[in-house]
Amino acid sequence: MKDLSMHIMDIVQNSVRAEAANVTLSILIDEQWLTISVKDDGTGMDQETLKKVSDPFYTSRTTRKVGMGIPLIMQNAELTDGSTTLESELGVGTTLTAKFGLHHIDRPPMGDIESTAAMMITGNDGVNLKFIVKKGADEFAISTNEVKEAMGDVDIRLPQVTSFLKQMIEENLKELKIEFD
Amino acid sequence: MSKVKSLADLRKMRDELQTKVSLREKSDNPEKLVQVKVSMATCGIASGAKEVMNHMIEEMDRQAIEAIVTQTGCMGYCHAEPTIEVTLPGNDPVVFGHVDNTKANEIIEKYIIRGELVDGIIPVNYETVKENKNE
């Protein structure tokens, strides 16, 4: 994974696959840390599974024998003196929080988070994704449900809608002077 | 200074899109629209699926192609990522492998717009995978 937005897309896909109806992706920036948190109300995991997910050779899929998503983000966070926590309860949901050293030389760049967020908001059927970015007192948030409400009977999965959202996120983050790299 | 886009602007765009009669009719029946699914698991993302999806969205927006673009999980073709599944109205889905931006352009120009098949099709055999609910 060459940037953080790829990790984010990957972790959110885990929530989608866990049949979550609501997923909250938050990115918090403070003086020292860049913290990415993905919280879902999906199927959750039992304690036994939770212990195994950091093993790259464990997966619940049968199409392949490796499960690299979580091990990769954990390794990357640790490389920047950060850490990862994973909380999960069967039938309740899962929360993954990864903390990266903001100024650490080994921290991957954020990448194209604007298009990543836009694609996650419109591209996952049946999932309400809430995207939040916070830096100090400044905050920008948008969710699938808000977009659906604004679009009425027009399908939000049309390329025109995703392109618009990408620009909207880009302009709002710029307005709040939120930069990741 | 130019105004920052908001949900109110999105509502304006909705009104513009609603005036397009064909799109309004098709929105009620999504199967009448071209459907594109991009495989977006760890294998796909690491191979560039996110960039390809972004490129296809930009390109189809620019050419005003009426399509639905979504993400899907790993279809078991990790060796051929990024993979995309395209369903033209009234046709069976076709899966293309090793899709980069150039290939995506070719798929849009030839398959989506003109209905001509292009190289790189992966024969369909994932019905059983779907049955196992293990996309």
C-alpha cells in the first residue's frame, strides 16, 4: 500500500463485507498524530477471531489464503511509532483505530483521500458511510444518507455525483486549510 | 473568492439531472443503466483498483455516460487485479482483468459505448463463489 487512502479503502471494505449498515470513517489530526478510525455496526468478531486477524495468513475468505489488510496497516502504523487498536463484539460491530506519527519520515502520504471518500460514499450499496475530518476546532463531515437525501430519486451511484462529491470534499478541506502532508 | 461546493449545489445538480428524461426513466430501473463493479479488496487496491475506479468515474462523467459505478469484494482473481465487471443492459456480466487506465479507456470506448468486446476478459466461473457468500 503506497498511501494511507489505500489502507482506508481496504479497512472500510472489511466493514462492508461484514454487512455493516453504518460505517464511520474519521481522520483526526493533532500536533503529533494522524489518527484513522473506522467504526462499523457489522457482524463483529468473537475473541478467538480477533486474536487471529493480525496474522497475514489468516482470512475468513475461501477464495484465497491470505488476509493482508489489517496486518499491513498495523505494520505501517508501528513503523511511525504509532499503534493500532481493534475492538470487536459479535453482533455489535468493530472499530479499528490506527495512529500514525504525523511528522514521522516513514509515514506514507495520505494520497487521494478526496476521491477515495467520494467513491466510498456512493459506491457501496446499502451502506451509510459517514466521513469526518477533524483538525483542532475545524471539522468537515458528510455521509451517504445526506447525499441520498439531497439527490432524491436520482441514483447517487452515477459518475456525475461521485465527481461532484470529490470536488466538494476537496474544496471544503482546502477552505478549512486541512492538509495531511 | 469562489464559493465552496455544498449539499445545496448537489440539489441543484439533481434538478439538472432530473431534466434529462432518459436518465430519470432509467433511475427507476437501474438494470437499464450500464453497471460497472470494481473489485476493491486488498489485492485489487494494492494493484491500483482505486485509481482505475477514479479514472473511470472521471472519464464517464466527462463523456456523460449514464452508468452506475460501485465497488465489490475479491472475486478470487487476485492474479489478474485490478478486475472490473461490466454489465450492459440486457447482457450477461463480463469481467476484465489487468485493467489500468489505458485499458479502462478502451473498455469505455469499445465495450460500454459500442458494445464491442475487447481483450482481457476473464471467463466467468464465480457463480459458485457467490453461492458460498464469499465474494
